Amino acid sequence: MLRITGGTIYDPANGINGEVRDLYVEDGKFVSSFTGGRTIDATGLVIFPGGVDVHTHVAGGSINFARAMTPEDHRRTQAFIRSQTRRSGLGGMAPTTFATGYLYAGMGFTTVNEAAVPVLSARHTHEEMADIPIVDKSCLVLMANNEIMLDLLEAGEYERAKHIVAWHVWAAKAYGVKAVNPGGVAAWKWGKDANQLSEPVEGYKNTTPGSIVTSLAKIIDELGLPHPIHLHCNNLGAPGNITTTLETMKHLEGHRAHMAHLQYHAYGGDDWDTMKSESAQLAEYFNAHPNMTTDAGAVLFGDTVTITADGPWQHLLYKLTGRKWGNLDVENETGCGIVPYSYRPSNLVNAVQWATGLELLLLIDDPWRVFLSTDHPNGACFWRYPEIVQLLMCADFRKECMAGLPPEIMNRITLPEINREYTLYEIATIMSAGPARALGLQQKGNLGIGKDADMVIYHSDKDIARMFGHPRYVIKRGEIVIEEGDIRETPDGSEYLVKPSFDPGTDEFLRPLFEDRYCMSFENYPVEMERIERPDLQQCITTE
Amino acid sequence: MGGKVTCTLGEVKNRADFIVYWGGNPAECHPRHFTKYTLMQKSPFLPRGRKDRTMVLVDIRETKSAKASNIFLQVRPGKDFELITLLRAMIKDQPISEAQVAETGLTIEQLQDFVSRMKAAKYGVFFFGMGLSMTRGKHMNSAALLTLAAEMNAFTKFVAMPMRGHGNVTGADVIMRWQTGYPFGISFNRGYPRYNPGEFSTVDVLVRGDTDCAFIIGADPGATMPQPAIDHLAKVPTIVLDPHVTHTSKLARVHITTAPAGISAPGTAYRMDEIPLPLRPALKSPYPSDEEVVRRIKEALLEKPDWMGERPQMLQNQI
Amino acid sequence: MNKIKLTLKKNPTVVLETEVISPDYFLERTHEEICASVVYHGKREKRLDEFFDVDGERSDCIEIHGDLQRVRHVGRAMTRGEVTIHGDVGMHLGALMNGGVIEVHGNAGDWVGGEMKRGKIHIHGDAGQQVGAAYRGSIIGMTGGTILVDGNAGIEVGMRMRRGMIVIGGAARDFAGLQMKGGTIVLCGGAEIRTGAWMQRGTIISLKNLALMPTFAESGVYNPTFLNVYSRHLKTLGVQLPFAEVDGRYRRYSGDQGVPGKGEILIWEPAV
């Protein structure tokens, strides 16, 4: 039992904006009151619900590939030293699993969503997630380039495709569906890309990226997955891709959708020399279409490693930077590319990217629909979120940072004209309550009675980055895990799954197709429930 | 710079129309490779199976695998690195003369033909074996082929993959990476993982005598390592976990018999392309699994005072 | 001159990591503080004076006696002062060094001057592998300073180095100047195979004939004027680099075409 008294509470899910209240925790949940128990005096401190990351890459084949490729970064980064109760680890661009848990908890995040899991190696992702301590986890299975599903859509067998999607969600023990560069990864396997939303995908006659997007969004709504289609649009990072993004959004009308890392999809111009931000245009459309949520995919200057299922983009980056390149194509499903990268303020393209991410966060007016993310590790590492919070809350600090950008950038961005400053209440929304709602995790991002007692207690501090980077306490399900920067406890988190219903005959339908294309036996493909440590099965929902 | 461009074996099965085995003898060492993945399989993209695929063998001698190949390139022993570097130059249209090629044991026509076939391929793949990775030049030979594959992507799709040896080497590599950031050659003596192959890799540590105890799981270094390493294993307390009596267990101070993984102990194995496969035990064993033994040793160690002195939780600058 | 003298009194049974043996660390410390400096014997924390007799305090001039083959990281990241070792020394000597001088009257292990930035290291005996090299995964090795090895050196001398100079008095083994991006390597006793493999820029000078990679093209015979300057500089370090036309000439090769790179290898041909 734990009582937290006198703290100033920001709980957007319950409309509480900076009120002083007491919180009571029993058996890991908030309760209305009790007597006795340990008391934390939080007078003068600020309390948020525990952070929720809607889009990150922390476990699985691709981040593990990135770890292998960056020993030079592991050497220069901070090390976590083992103790009798705590495992050792390394932070940096691609932190090790144990360090991932410590670093997320260390800045008050208690739930993370791993955004890209191929079914073929889902077992691997789950094994890694079991080694990420403290935080609760979920993951999204990659579907938009699954050739069996694409073939069914091509043949007009929509219902069958729906069963296939549901079957894959359960086989991967995932929580939702991610669509990456629909049709484009399949084309990349021939060294090509899918750039036009309305042109057939390489190897198909009727199926276009646009039709894949619409069908998948509809399937996911009909299946009632708590989290809508999680979409990484085509043409990531390319100048002028705003057209593709807007067209994609039109294909989603009438459906719920989460647009991943929108920053990478909000560019105008014709090439790298003329590239500019089109965040204003994008935000205008987005603001008028409440069916969508998004995360920023913001960029911060510095070193990182880019990893994405977008193979064509990664090959381009490799050619641009001439640095290391890793690529992994996964049969029938997806692929991923990995390139270490440095974002520099002196580089015009990088500067535009930096501004675009912030512009989106500032121009999208509903904080319930735009969330804090860097598409870790692509735009920046997740442990740098406090720097973004500072940029959002302090217009003066933004201006200071802009002074360091090349002068010719000013007619390519709108950031200098934006004076909005986020309030603490809005930060609590984009960092916790909003992403929890978008994920459909009702237990999270909410300090109400009966909800999971995940919270973070900050010192009130004028230095915003320090305030959010160094919480006074972080509490996970009622247990103090971080206290003044020290890791106190490292409990294991849960894993969220859903089981959408599908035709029991799907196995027999899939088996021959599977054996034709894959090179492992069909029985070994789905991840068994016993392989998930601490599973937490969530219910599907009805959408209208 | 280098890097690694690879794929899963199913991609090879479905798409690869140009397959190169370099320094390996799959016909004898990986006998099912041709039939399951690389040559005989048909797919929607390669409907005629073997007829739609070209196989090249690069090796120092004409092994049984040469019979299965369309083209056999017999490279002079110890000239793989030179040959690959020449190929890197040739794909980028650097002027290369007959004289420069001579030392590889091949002709300029052979190389030109090979390069044009690589570029004409729709999906090319290099598999490389110990004939490349364990001969003079070692990791640089592998790096050379990985780099060539990466550079080929300027022209067409190309990937490269090592043919690993026995045991679940890949699995150990994968797990070490997610837990420590590094695949092998790791020291924990400072309380956090540090990596330096050549300094911390097992064989080097043993040969130099840098350790005063050895704990061996799922390996038989007594059969494969150089004599000074084996001598050192015999000298220090060596503990072996193995289902069988091995060369190492014979010289060990302690041998704990464990249940054989995959036969009577469950778990996950990682295939050479890092695809995880479940192990479903078929038999019961009276012996504990490796995992259980390690867990019990760990529990017993927790009873003892911690060997670490007062060290900070976090280090900003590593050694 | 005030000096700190360390004498090995107990042989470590496993590796001893002593990055504290550095002028920067000792300069402001009392005798007692130096004695109590933490070293790692395998995984265990020990005091420096468990292994060394310590004489002197507060100095950036260190003299060490004994067989230090198992002692690693001496002079790591030092920026000033002098370290003189009478005996052999283990790995990572002067790694990441940024100034000062190290002199070894004996042999040294691997990674001498790994990723060093400035300063000078002189090994009178042999050196191990990866002299002045990049650590695994790093894109850049040594970026400045000078390493002199009177004896032989192992593989990958100057791997990925960008600036600075390495002189090997004896013979180097394989892959000298691997993926070199700049700087100079002088090989007085030649090298085994694959010298200059994948080099992008930089200069390798060999006084003995070399078996070159096939991807190096011969591009003339000459006596470059810059060698005149080099020779004078090297003379102050005790190395004789011939340059006069009466003594012979240099055959120049450029490569590595595989990259393709613009490095050069100069091989001395003495006049007959």
C-alpha cells in the first residue's frame, strides 16, 4: 500500500489539470482511499501518469542487427553496472534489452509499443521483450507486404484476407497490425520501390499501395483490434512526399488509423536541394479528419542509427552517407535496412526534418491525436524525449536553437512563426494519456480509480529537460522503480496481446501456401502462448 | 564502409536466381542446402526451379559441390581476398588487366563473365564457408565478401550469408547481442559488457592463460582449439555441461551431464539466417537441462557475498 | 626531476587493468592516494600497491620496472608527461592517447596507441597486432601523433588511420595500412601480404620490396620532394629514410582500386 500526498496532478484522461490531490495505491492499482501504508509526501511535486510510447523499435531482429553493427557506439555510451539484483547493459543508439528497460523507466515511461514484428521472427521479438525489465510491452505485426494476403486482395478475396490478417496477429502474439510502405517492400526485393499510390505494385495487376491501405484499415476495424492500422506511408523521407501522404490519408477516410512518424512524410520540394516542410498543409488536413492519430517521429541533431522495414530508403541513405549498411529481407513478409546516421544542424535537409517534427507537434491542435515519438532510433534515441518536451514548452528555447540553423532554411519551414507553448497538461496528454487511448490500453495513461498505478513524480523545475530527464520517483504498478535516478526495483512487465476471431479453417487454407513459400515447417511458425512471459490478453472492440 | 546485407533462407528459395558458394562444400557439409533452399526448389518467381537458377562454386579444389554447379572458379589457395577485391574494382569499372588477375589462378575472361552474370542476376546471393572465413585473413575475408554484396546493390539485389558450423552458434550470437550489445568476445570483469575480439575471445583468452577458471556449455574446445588453449583448460578448474563425454569433459575438473537440447530439453534454436525455431523435446531425460543447471549455480552464487566492490550504478565513460 | 617509480612486486595471475597508471591521474595525487588507486585484477578491485612498490608522488613523469605482459591500459588517454617502462608491457598501451610520451624498453602487446590522437610512443622491442589501429567497428583509427616500433609488428598496423605516423623498424605482418584514410606508415623491414589493402588515401613507404595486392597500379618512379622533409623529421626520431637520388629511387603504386582509393605505396629501390 502506498499513499502519495500533496502532489500536483496532471491526469488528462480524467480532465484533472494541475490539481492537488492524494493518490492511493493498493495491489498495483489506484484505489479511493485507505489508512496506513507508506506515504510519499509529494508536496510541491508534479505527478503525471506513466509515459506510453506508441511507436518505438526496442526488440527483435532489426534492432538486434543494429546492435551488432554499432560496437563503436556501445563503447562510448553509458554503461549500467550489474548488481546482485540488476543485470548489466549498455545505453546509446541501440540499447541492450536490460538497459532499454532502465532508460525508459528512468524518464518515467512505463509502457512501450514495439512497432514492427515479422511473424517469422516474432518468437525472437518476444524472447527479447521478456528481457526488457520494468515496462509493459506490446508489439505490432507487419502485414502490408505479406504476399499471401496481397495475392488474396488481388484476387478480390477480401473475407479470406481478413481471416489471414487475424490469424497472423494471433500467430505472432501481437497486439495490432503495422503496415510499412505498402507494396513497396515487396517491390524492393526486386530492387524496386512502390512510389505511386495508384499504380499496381510490382508483380501485381490490380493491387496498388492505395488499395492495400484501404483494405487493411477496413479489415482491422472489422476485426475490432483495439489499436487501428498503424501505417508507415510510402515514400518515407522523400522530398515532395506530401502528395503521397495526403493521398494515403484520403484512402483512409471512414476508418480509424494511426499514421506513424508523420515527420518523415511531410516534405515538399522536388529534390534534396529544394526540399521543404509541408507540415502546415498536412496539419490542416489532419486537424479536419478526426479519424486519425499520429506520432511525430521527431528528429534531434546528433548520432543515431536508422532502422526501418523500408529497405529502399535505407539503400538510398547508404548511398548518401557511404557508411555502414545492413539489410535483412524476410521471406514473404517484410525486410529491414539499417544505416548509422548523424543529423547535423548545418545540413539543410536535416534542419528541415528537425523543424518539421516540431511543427507537426505544434500545428496539430488536438494533443489527443499527436504523440511524442522519435521513431526510436530513427529520428533520435528515445532517451532524448525530454529535449523535445523542452522544445515544445519553451518558444524562446526553440528560437535559440533555430539561430544555429543555416539562414536559407527560413523560407522552407514555418517554425519561426509558431509561438505556441505546450502546457504541462498537454505534455501529459501527448506523452501518456493520448498514446494509451490510441493503443486502446484502458489501464494505462490514467490515474483514475482501478487503473494501473503507473506514475511519474517530477520536481517542478524551470529547466524542462532536466525536470523530465530526472524524475523524483517513477512508480510502476505501485512499486517504486526509480528514485532520484537510482534504479530501485526491476520488476518484469506484462505483454499485451489480442485474439481477433478467424475462421478455424484458416490453418488448413494457409498450410499449402505456406509450405510453398516458406522454408520452415508450418507448425513452427506461430508463437505458442507458453512462450509469452506474463501475457495480458486484451479484448477486441466494436467499431461503428 | 562495410556492413551486412542479408536475407532469410526462404527469400533464397523463392527469389535467388544466382547462387554463389564461396569456400564451402555444401554437397558434403550442408547436404540439404541445395534441395531445401538454393537449387532444386521451385517458386512463383522461379517456376522451373533448378533451370531458372545459376550456381557458381568458388573454391580452391574441385569438391563434390563442383558437380552441382554451373560454373566452377578454382581460386589459388590464399587468394580469396585478392580475388574479391579485384571483383570490387571490376564492378565499378576500374581498369583491370590480365596481369593483375593472374595471381588468383583465374583468367580475366572468367572474371568478366562472373561480373556480368552478377550484374545480370535478379537476386544474387553469396554463401560463404570456413574455406573463406577460417583461412589467412579470416574476418577480413568475410568482410570482403559482405562488402562486395553490399556494393552489388548499386546494380541489382544481392545478399550474403555465412554458412555456420555445428551447434547453435547463431543462437548464442543473437542472445549475447540483445543482452550485451556484442555477439561474442565479451568481458564482464568491470561489471558491464566490453567487447574486443582478439582480447576477450575464448581462444585468445585461453592461449594467453588470462583466465583462472573455465565454464563450458554446448561446445567441445578440447577437440577443436590449439594445443596451448587445451593445456590451459587442463590446468585451471574447468567445468563442463554436456550430455556426452567429450574431449573437454575428459580434461575437466567437473562434468555435469545434462539433457540434450532439442531431444529432451526444450528451447529455441536460431537458424543460420537468425530465424528462431522452437525445439520440442521428443524424449524424457533423467538429467537436468543446461538452463536448470546454470540457474541453480546462479542461485548458489547469490548466497555468497558479492565479488563486486562499491561501484556506481552507471558509468558515463567506459574503459 | 621529480618522478614516480613503480616496481612490480607481485605477478598478476590474471589480467591486471591499470588505466590509473597515467601522468594525468598521478599528477595531483599524494603517495598514499597513488598507492590506493584502484586496479582490476581480473574482476576484483585491488589497490595499486598490492602489485607495485610505489615511490614518489605528484608527478607526471612515471617510470615502471618489471614484466608487465599481463598489465593492460597503461597510459590510456594520457594527455601529458612521460611514461617509461623497463620490461614488456601488455595490451592497449597509450590507447586513445592525446599527448605526452611513452617509451618501452621491451616488447608491447596489441593495440599500441589504438585510436590515439596526439603524442609519441616508442617501443624498442616488438609490438603486437593493431598498432595505432581503430577498435572494432570504429570508422577511424589513429588521428595523430607518432608511433615508433624498433622491432617487428603484428597484423593490421595503422588500420583505418587518418593522420599521424607509424614507423616499424622491423617487419610488419599482414594488412599493414588496412583501410587507411590518411597519414604515413614507414615499413623499414617490409611486410608480409596485403599491405595497403582497401586504402583510401595516405602513404605507405617500404624500404624492402613488398608483395602487393593486385589492385595496386604502378604509377612511376621518382624521388618525391616531401620525402626530404620526412627524412629530416624522422632523423630526429632516429630513423634513416633514404631520399637522395644517388642512393636509389622510389617506385610508386596507387590504389586500392577495389575501393577505389587514392592511396600510395612507395617502395625503395636502392641504386646498384
